[in-house]
Amino acid sequence: MRRTTPVLMSLVAVLALSGPILSASAQQPAADGAPDPGFRVEIQGVPNDMDEQSFAQAVLAALPEELLNPEQNFSRTESYDRNADYRLLMVFHGGAEEPQMAGLCARTMNGQAAIPEAPPAEFQALTTTTKVAAAFCRDQETLSTATDQMTGEVMPDKASFRFLVGDVAKQLFPSGFQVMPGTPAALTAAPPG
């Protein structure tokens, strides 16, 4: 059973001009009033046989519901800056080496993500490994990073894909989705009201 969330209904997917970076954003409320989760998801490494919007929807559907729900996630805490640009970046690749994690949150002069190119993952190959390098960013600051991998078929409609994406999200938020990564314990409580 595939779950749908208000975030998927307000999905806006565009291919960035600087390369194969897909931005799946729910910054604007949907027509039905679905709330903004407080961050964007940027993706690189779309499977060759899948269109960008379908892959973005698959990634968003695989993210834990608590992360996408602004009533439950970090966006209610005192450490959340409503004027900052929060991004969850995911690079799906098949390379032997991980992309430079320190550079994942960087922006180019024209404001595009400066995610380095990586060899594409072969999502359908049973003998290859699909890898994910991820970062959670506030503007150009890296708040947390994560990597994971899975060998075998890791198609977006399979449980293995949902597990891989969910595991990376949990690594990015080691204290739970209601806590901003790298935040002192004193700032993790939601403000009153």
C-alpha cells in the first residue's frame, strides 16, 4: 500500500539548469491547505527509465511521515529560522567513491546547488550497489550528512528503495525528526503556543 501525503499533492519538480539536479519542493501550501514541511528536497541521480517528477514523488513518499509533517518535525523548534533555506539533498549514485560531503550544501554563483557529478546508479541491476550520499543544509551550512547503500534491485516502487531513503533520513536526524541536527538540547523544545 502506497501512502500519499499533502506534500505529494503540492509537489513542484524542476530540473535545475546547472545539471541533473531535481528539486522537489513543497514550500507553497497546496490548494487544499496542506502545510509546508519547512524544507525542500533536492535530488540527483534519477534512474534513466524514469521521469524526474515520478522519481521525486517516489523519494518524497519514501521519506518518513514525521519528517514531512510540520506539526511533528524540527520546524516547530526555537532553533528553526523561518528566513533560512533548508534543504535535504540526496545524491543517488553507483560510484566507488562518495561525492565530497562537505560540498553538498554549497551553491554556485547563480544560486544553483553545486552537487558534484557522480556515476549513475543502476537501480535494476541485481549485482550492483545503489548508493546514496545525503546532507541536510541551512542555507550553505551543512547541518548533517549521511551515506548508505544497498546491493541488488532498488527500484522506487520496491520496499528496498523505501528502506534506503528512510534509513538515510534517520541518519540525517539522529536525535529524531523533531530535533534540528546539531542543535543543543536546550533549543529542541517547540516554542509555546
